Amino acid sequence: MSGAPICIVGAGPAGASAALKLAYYGISCVLIDKATFPRDKVCGDAISGKVTTLLNRLDPTIIQRFEGEPIKVPIWGIQFFAPNGVPMEIPFVPLPGTDLPGAPGYVSKRLDFDHFMIKEIARCAAVQLRLGVAVTGYERTALGWRVSLASGEVLDTPLLLVADGAHSHFSRHIAGLPMDKKHHAGAVRAYYRGVQGMDSRGFIELHFLKELTPGYFWIFPLPDGQANVGLGMRSDYIARRRVNLRKAFDEVIRHHPVLSKRFVQAERLSAVQGYGLPLGSGRYRISGDHYMLLGDAAHLVDPLTGEGIGNGFYSGFIAADQTKACLEANKFSADFMRAYDLRIDRVLGGELRLSYQMQRLARYPFLVNIIARIIHRNQGVVDAISRMYTDFEYRKQLINPFFWLRQMWK
Ligand SMILES: Cc1cc2nc3c(=O)[nH]c(=O)nc-3n(C[C@H](O)[C@H](O)[C@H](O)COP(=O)(O)OP(=O)(O)OC[C@H]3O[C@@H](n4cnc5c(N)ncnc54)[C@H](O)[C@@H]3O)c2cc1C
């Protein structure tokens, strides 16, 4: 095998986490991104416990440094609002044994969080950072891939980790993952200051609005009294109902009977920007000869919540494990790489399928209203759902009608 380093394209959560774990194994890699950091990425900026748990397992000093950064607000739970406005409050319960020093989740602008990750990577001698240079082409060679850069350079690698996000050229045109509107969402977001009625306990807000189901409107708190505000919806519904997301977003802010009042004194700090979310509800092959797809390039966004950072991290860590196995066995064939697909499915597949089933239920506003009423008046259900947030086996009950029927008579 050649001594050429492993090549990671994209230094967002998926590529950055892969680089960190490869460095932990002492495996040399080049991490390429067309952006220089800090850089913005259109996102809700909510960072789940998956991220902090994985980083803490890799190296607790990373989490200690993150804890010391003034770039985030801690998150202790979620407030869901049903289409009829009834709130459901779900506090987070950390999994026993996770041993995290801080909160179960955070909201941190991607401008800051991704920059924090880059600074962590810069501490790792095994990672060569190539920022501000785009990858412009890929060519299959006898030993792997030849990657062309906008600078005119070419890099040969035995193994390519493709983490260049939702609009990945490699994923779509070389690996052949389709853009299927049923398994894709569109979302817009803007930053605000001065939104009234923000939750003082550090709960994020998701509003299921009748006319916009199965999508939702969100308000997430940020440092300095700012908020990340957005709206997302599955792409087939956007197309079928001819929804203009920016207009729908504006409509909520200006005219929604309850929410608009909270924005009367708010100042918008950024443009309303949109981006795609490739949902993990379709099933595709995400590796092949000498390559693996990671994060959004592998379509791993949670179909219910839109969470993609945590799953990006999982794919980065698993891809690093698979890279180690490839180098040890000196095998890079699509057949050998199948272990990556299987492990992603084992770790994330069940959760993604369950979220897809729940997303499909959320199409029916009356059902969400009934569930909200049950939760609203029953502390026992709140406790059960809090546990479900981190306990996947327990969460399966959410799509069991008997679970809800039992709660109605409690
Ligand atoms: C509006 C919106 C709200 C969201 N809210 C949340 C949320 O609150 N929480 C959550 O967990 N997830 C959320 N998501 C999903 C989340 O943003 C993504 O799942 C996550 O960013 C995926 O990480 P990634 O590393 O795969 O890709 P990205 O973060 O997109 O990173 C890809 C990187 O590749 C680089 N790149 C692209 N092309 C090239 C090239 N040719 N050459 C070199 N580099 C290249 C880019 O510059 C970028 O840095 C949201 C998404 C949207 C659109």
C-alpha cells in the first residue's frame, strides 16, 4: 500500500470528527475544506448530547475546553407546541453513566462551534489542515482516488472520506445517492435579538403549526440574548403545496396570532437563509471502492427533528474505525467497506426508522393535538418521554398506540 495519507473532504461536524478520531489512532490524514474558519453554515445550531458524549469518550479535555468557551447556551429540555398551541415540556434526562460535566445539550452558532472543532484539530500533529481550497474533481486510480484541488494540486489517497455536506457532488454523481423529495427537507433560518418570552430554563422551542405540518417552526436561544429562528418542512410537501419557505417564515413572524407578538420588538440580525437536509429515511449504500460517505453526504439527518450534527459525528467516528480496519487489513474494496454501512445501520438505523415513523404521524395535526393533551396533563408521561429522549429502546413505545391509550386512562 502507498504511504499516501487518508483524504477527508469537508471539515464540518462529520469530517472534523473523523479527523479527530483518526488523530487519536495516530493515522495521518489531510482534511480539506473550501472555507476558511470561522465560517457560517445555515443550521439551527442545536448540538445534542450525542456530540458531547462522543467527544467526552474520545478525550474529556475537549469537553472541558468546550465548557470554558462563551460560545454556547446550555439546553435542559424541549418545549413542543401542538398545532392547537398546547405545550408539551420534555426535560432531558442524561443516560446513566454518560458522566458529562455540563448540560445534556447546547445551542452554539456553527460559526463558533465548527471553529472550535478546527482549533481542536489544529492541536493534532497527525492531521494536515488544508482550508480555503475547494476540491474540484475526483478520479479513480489503481490505488484509490486522485483528488484535484482548486489550487491546481492533486492528492493521491488510498481512502477517501467524503464529508462535504448536503450538496455533495461525490455523493450525488459518483456514489449515486438520489435527491428524493420524500427523504429530503428544506429549511430556512435567521438570527434575531430581542425575541420576547424566551424560556429562562434553557429549553428549546419547536412549534408544530397546523398549516405547516409535518414541518415545524423553531426558536432556539443563543448567547447575548440572540435566538436562532427557523422553519423546516419535507421537500415533497414544499413542492406539492407550493410553499415558499421564506414567505411562510415571514408570515409566522408577522401574523401568527401568538408567535408574532413575541417578535414585535425583535431585531433581525441576518438574512433569512435556506439549505437542504438529506434525511436518513431512505436506504442507500454509503460506501464503495476506496471511499465512505459521512454526515449529510451519507443522508443521515434525523427525519423527525432535523438533527444532523450528532449523526455526522457518529459517522465520522465510525468511518475512522473502518479506516483503521482497512489499513490493518490493507483492504479497501467495496466488499470490505460494507462493514461501515452495517455499523452505521446498527448504531443509527433503528433510531432513524423510528423517527421516520414519528414524522409520518406528525402529518396529522389532530393526532399531535391529542398527544399534546395527554402529555400536558400527565407528569408520568412527561417523565417517561424524558427518559425516551436518551433511551432508544424505551422510545419505541412512542409509536405504540397502546402506550398512548394507557396514558389516556391514567
Ligand atoms: C436550516 C437548518 C437547520 C438545521 N438545524 C440543525 C440543528 O439544530 N441541529 C442539528 O444537529 N442539525 C441541524 N441541521 C443539520 C446540520 O446542519 C447538518 O446535518 C450538519 O451540518 C451536517 O454536517 P456535515 O459535516 O455532514 O456537513 P456540513 O456541515 O455541511 O459541512 C460540509 C463541509 O464541506 C465543505 N465543502 C463542501 N464542498 C466542498 C468542496 N468542493 N471542497 C472542499 N470542501 C467542501 C463545506 O465548506 C463545509 O464546511 C440543520 C440544517 C439546516 C439546513
